[in-house]
Amino acid sequence: MNRAVAAEVLHLAAGLLLTLAFFRAAIWSYPQGAGSLEPVCVLTMLALLAMSVPALVKAARQPRN
């Protein structure tokens, strides 16, 4: 694993954790909407994961210099 891949993985992890934190705060502040916010949270995190795949592939294909 080169540095570019490690950086992309760290950015992905940070994005997923921040997304989870924002949605948990939203669920805490509006508990009646927890049933509708939790699926949106999961789908948002899946979208974030899907959008990061091309960047990870690009970083993995870079030569190690």
C-alpha cells in the first residue's frame, strides 16, 4: 500500500465517521425521525463509499516513486 492509497483510505474513514456523527446528532435532536433518518444515513455512507472507489483505484495504480 503506497502513501496515496493510505491517504485515500484515511479520507474515506474520516468522511464515514463524520457522516455517522452528523446523522447521530440529527437522530439525537429529532428522535421521532430516527426511523427515517437511519436508512438515509446508511445510503449516504454507501454513496460516499461508492464515490471513493475511483479515487482508490487511481491511487493504487500510481507507480511507487
